[in-house]
Amino acid sequence: MENISLELKPARTFGGAKVPHRKHAKNAATIVMPPPKTVEISMQQHIGAPCTPLVKVGDTVKAYQKIGESEAFVSAPIHASISGTVKKIGSLLLPNGQKIPSVIIESDGELLTLEGIAPPQVTNAEELAAAARASGLVGLGGAGFPAHVKLIPGDKKIDTLVINGAECEPYITADYREMIEHTDDILNGIFKIKDILKISCVKICIEDNKPEAINILEQRIKSDSRSKGDVFIVKLKSRYPQGAEKVLVQAATGRLIPAGGLPAHVGCILMNVTSVAFLARYLRSGLPLVSKRLTFAGSAAANPCNVEVRVGTSIKDIAEFCGGFKGEPKKILLGGPMMGTAIYDVNYPITKKDNAILVFNKRDAKARPITSCIRCGRCLKVCPMKLRPCQIEQAAELQNAEALDMLDAAACMECGSCAYVCPAGRKLVQSIKLGKQILREGK
Amino acid sequence: MNNKELLLVSPSPHISSGAATSGIMLDVIIALLPAAAAAGLIFGYQALILMLVCVGSCVVFEFISRIVMKRKQTIGDLSAVVTGLLLAFNLPATLNPVYAVIGSAVAIIVVKQMFGGIGHNFANPAITARVVLMLSFPVAMTTWVKPFFYQVSGSSIDAQTTATPLGIIKEGTGEALPSLWDMFIGTRGGSLGETCAAALLLGGLYLVIRRVISPIIPLCFIGTVALFSWIFGQEPIFSVLSGGVLLGAIFMATDYTTSPITRQGKVIFAILCGLITVLIRTFAALPEGVSFSILFMNILVPLIERIGRGKKQKKGEKKA
Ligand code: SF4
Ligand code: SF4
């Protein structure tokens, strides 16, 4: 085993854009931010049904206490990230215009932990999924898909566990730090899932711009007695969007997820590195998800760094803790520059699924002029879904549902590659989203 | 920092590759420069004047059109400069500049701006303008001068006219055909920018390396011309080097707006362009068919682009 390389070549995938790396915070070890004075915990921390608050104004809560729950299958419970008093059940305006209840907790400064927390007993698949749900785990790579849903494949036969360590968005180094700092947790999580779900093959996918992460994982796997030569590292070319579900599963296994399908349709479970590592920690401690590592970076960040914060901490508090701004921030993003969301207010609280706060100065925030599409075809070339973004945009503007359907607008994963390369600065993703909405309404 | 209004909110993605229309057009201009220089050498100052007149009038017409139509100014994208240069390349070197201005007006005002400007025209502006000029001023548009005529002092221009190599064949004037070497370096009769194969190929190479164009269209176009010329018993290399094949295949048929956007479409488009070119040369009364074939295929582009449009991602269950 010693000298055998565990590295696999990825299968061919289509399209993709060469985006800059800008991983300035790469070598900044994670610092832990002390709990803030107040947190505002959104009841929508994931894809799926929002939670209903389980507490009311005036209640005292302890850290790790469940404060939000939903009956829906695709949802995940939400826990208090600090101890203190519930000040208010707020109403949080999401950037997409939706309003969601939030629980505002004022800290008692003590960080009292809920009594009676014990590691869960997990011996079979059902218990694993139940534990994942109870832990509040959602896809930590940014998607926020409740983890237990993935772990219940139903009637699908699963043979491969694909671990996403691609982190293809510029600036973000949160997953990278997880791989460097918590390598053992990642492996513990992987082997636990592999044993319980009887998975025959594990593929850890990492972009080749993170050689340190590839090295350390390879070393640990080689020296791990649980590894029987069935855990591999897939060294991906650095090309956006390698970390997107469909692209990653195809690169790792050569299998193509059908439209509207999940990785389970092709025998895979896909989990982010930070998610597996958290699951391992939860199985050991029983402490649900209440904090998250974020990368604080961008042209207006005085000191790009990786910081672990309590869920519900405001961007403003985090920025202050991270050394503040360099100049005046004009644009603030939650998530990466390709798919992240622009935030309208510095007091906005972070959620479990956020992995970066990017702050930009005036120069970088400036919107570029939009000119006519020159039909250069660049957007077609980079689209990982082989779509025709420029034509979808036209069809969306004309509200032509038939053409939108012909052009398969629904298959767009909104990765932003097309708009990134467009020389005319067309807002392609925005138009395509509109097109998808037209299609949904037409049905 | 507490003022909410200060933060800019916009849809993702929040960064861009930095590519811009003007940068692409600048690359095309750079790629055209070798051929422009060759034209100046071969056909002298009149060629240079004609290029300046075309570029200048195209930019002015674009500027005025945008003002009249109350649209955002677009001369900064440099596409009018490209159109002007290409139009000049398609004219005989000694053409009266007044005709060139008329051609520019047709290209920019009628073909480009009346349809909405860059990206919206369905036919190539420079080619359409050339065809319009050919039909309106057939004699002036087919009066070709000999290479380096401007160095021969004392003789009138009439004494210095010649025919294009294709014309020599078609009309059987008995004039000697230029050698393949002459055709390669451009010392032959023809439109001012089409004769120097070496310069055109150099420009094409630059565009491919800069990824401004994909090599699909030039290769398929030129390959088809060579193949079918050979089938019809003509010398394939001569056919490719003569007329406007290289200029057309590298710079005109690759125009983004008027060529298909998909790979498949590009292949079909270019092969048909090449085929029609050879058919016109072989069977029609005209000696040259590049302009007509590209113009005809421009019109078919929307049709070609329908191909493969309904190809959806596979739906449903397992496909391992
Ligand atoms: S990249 Fe932009 S300009 Fe080029 S075809 Fe696509 S939408 Fe049009
Ligand atoms: S069309 Fe959709 S999937 Fe394709 S590049 Fe654009 S955003 Fe990505």
C-alpha cells in the first residue's frame, strides 16, 4: 500500500470557466470568534421548508437547545447558538424578497450548554439519517440541502460516496481549512458512512490548486487501517464549477445525473468535506450544528481570514472581529463571487450554509455596462450543461415558454459561468432564472 | 456604515472575465493589419486612402445613426472600424472614394443600424455593401489594377488594368495566370485586401490563438472549396488562393452576428458556404462567388441554429 498513489484522474466534463483563485485567506488558520452579544437566527437555514420557532419572547434558552423545527421531510431543525433570553421573534427579509421568522437571542455572556447532551447511538442506516437530521446538518458547502435526505436513498442502490472538497469559487477557503485542520474528522465521517451504508468506494474530489490538502488526505488515508484501498482522491482540474453536484459526480464517476435527478439516481451520495467532518464530530459529541467556519475576504477586507462564528452572528460583528474594512465596503456577498448573494444590510445574520463573507470596494462593486449580445458563443462554450444561455435569455425576454422549453432552460444550474465570460456583460443568470420561472408558471 | 442604501445589490455572478466587445474587435483589427499593410504595399496610397475613407465614414455613420435613433452610443465598441476595414478590403484599389462612402452607408445605416445595431443584423454589413455596389456600379467595381501599378510612372491607369485570376480563367482573356507564389504573397489583381494570402493566414492564426474565432468555419470553408474544386477538375490550391476565399473564410464568414453560434451549425454553415462558392464559380456567369455564398448562408443562419435545439438533458431514471 505504501507507495501506491491514491489519486485518480477525473472523468471528462463539459464546459467550465477559468476563474481567478484569489484564495488570499488560504494560510490563515481558523480563529474562533467569541459569541456576540446578540444573534438573529433565521428559521430558513437550508433548502426546503422553513422552521417554526419553538420559543417565545422572554424564554431563556441554552446553547444547543432546539429552537426551530418543521414537520416537513426536507428541512432541518435549528438550534440556539448561544445561551440567553429570547428578545424578539423577528421577521427577516431575505435578499430574494421573502420574509422569514427569526429568533433574536440576547446573550447572557455565559454560553451555558444544554444539559443531557449525549452522543447518539448509530448502528444502522435509519439511525444515521435520524442522527443527521437531529444534528441540524445541512450541506455546508453552500447549498444547504438537509443532509439526512441524502442519507436515505430509498430504493436506490448506492455504491459510491463522493466527497466534495473542490471549493471552486474564488476567495473561499473554508473547506480548505477543514481539510487541513480536521483531516481526521473527515476520515472518521467517511468511514462511518461507508460502514453503515455498506458503500464500496469513496472518492474525495479536490481541485489541483490545493496540493497541500491533497497531500495531507493522501497521507492519512494511507496510514489508516480502516482503508482497504477503496478510498481515492480525485484530483480535479481547477475549473469552475467543478464543485457543482452534476459536474462533480460526473468527474468522479463518469456518471451523468439525469435532469431533475439526484446523485442517488446514479448510485452516489455526495457530501461536502465540512459536512462529513461535522457529522463525525456530532456522532462523537452529540452537539448539534450551531457554528460555522467562514472566509472573510475581498478587496475591502483589511485582513482576509477564516473565522468560526456562531450561527446568527451579524456580518457587522464578524467584520469587526476580523479586523474591519479596508476603505469603504460597497458590496457585501454571502458566498462566493460566482453564486453568492449580495446583501443589502451589514446587520444581516449568517446561517449554517454560508461559507464566506466577501466585501468589495467601490472599484470591484461597480456594475459593468450592459451592451448588445454579439453572439460570440462564449457562453455556450463554458456552460457545463451544454445550454445556449444567450438564446435562453432572448426567449425569456420574449416570454416565449415554448422556446424556453426547447432550449431546456430548466436544466440551468445557475452557476454563472456564462455571465462571467460574456463580453457584453449580459445578465444571463438573471434572465435565465426569469425564464425558469416562466416555465414553472406555464406548467 | 449603518446606512443600508450604501450597499450595492446585484444578481450573481459578481465578477467577470474582463472580456469586452471592444477588446474582441480590437483583436480583429490587429488581425486585419497585416493584410492592410500588404494592400498598401501592393496597391499603393490609393488603397490606404480607400481604407481610411471606409473606416472613417463607417464610424461617422454609426455615430450619426445612434444619435438619430436616440440609442446609446456604440462607436466605442470598435465594430464600425472592423466593418469599414472589411468593406475596403472588398473593393478594388482604385475605386472612387465616393462609392466607398456609399458602401459604408449601406453597411452601417441600412444593414447594421436599421436592424438594431451590433448583434442584430442578419446579413454581414461589409458583404452586403459590396454586393450592392457591384450591382449598382458593375464597371467600377470590377476594374482591377496591376500590382505595383503606382510605381510605373507616366502611364495612365487604363494601361495598368488587369483581370483577377478567376476572371482570366472565366473570360479566357489569354493573359498569363499569376504563379501560386504570386497568389500566396498577393501580387495579383483583385480586391485590395483579398490578394495577400500570407497576411490573411497570419491574421487568421492570430484570431484562433487569441480565441476570438474558432477554426471550424475557416477550415471547413477552405477545405470544402479545395475538395469541390478538385472534384470539378480545378487546381485546388489555386482555387483557395484566388478570389476572396481566404478573406471570406477567415474574416467574413466568422462574423459572430451572422454565423451560427453552435459548433454543429458552424460546420454546416461553412461547408455550404464553400460548396456554393465553387458552384457559382463553376456554373454561374460570375467569376467569383464568395460574397454571394456568404450572404446567402447568412440568411439561413436562424434556420441552421434550430438544429439540435430540442436536445434536452436526459430525464428520468437511472443511466449508469
Ligand atoms: S457570451 Fe454574451 S455576447 Fe457572447 S453569445 Fe453569450 S450572451 Fe452573447
Ligand atoms: S446557462 Fe446556467 S448552467 Fe449554463 S453556464 Fe449559465 S448559469 Fe451555468
